[in-house]
Amino acid sequence: MQARLDKLDIDDFDDFDEQASREGKYLIYALAGEKHGFRILRAKEVIRVMMTIPVEQDGFKGF
């Protein structure tokens, strides 16, 4: 199986489930980019990955 996103939607992280993180459940999140399939990450790893992706929104370029 492969998943691909043409645009990474920052709003997807608004629905982050902290309880799932505490229970150690896995979140499946497709990362935009070269020939990535999909990666299965622990909830905390999703946040860490998010913090490493350059973000440009509403004219503001962060990170």
C-alpha cells in the first residue's frame, strides 16, 4: 500500500489524540515527498516529524 499527499495539511495535527499517545497506539500518516510510501509512527514521532518540516502558511515562512 502506498499513500501520497500533494500538500501537507497542518490542520490534520489539530486532531492529535493524546490518549492514543499515552496508550502507545500507532498513527498512520502519509508524508509528502519523493517516493515515500507511508510510515507508521508513534504519536510523539508524528509531532517531532512535523516540527522538522518547513512550513509556509499565510505568507509566514517558519522553521
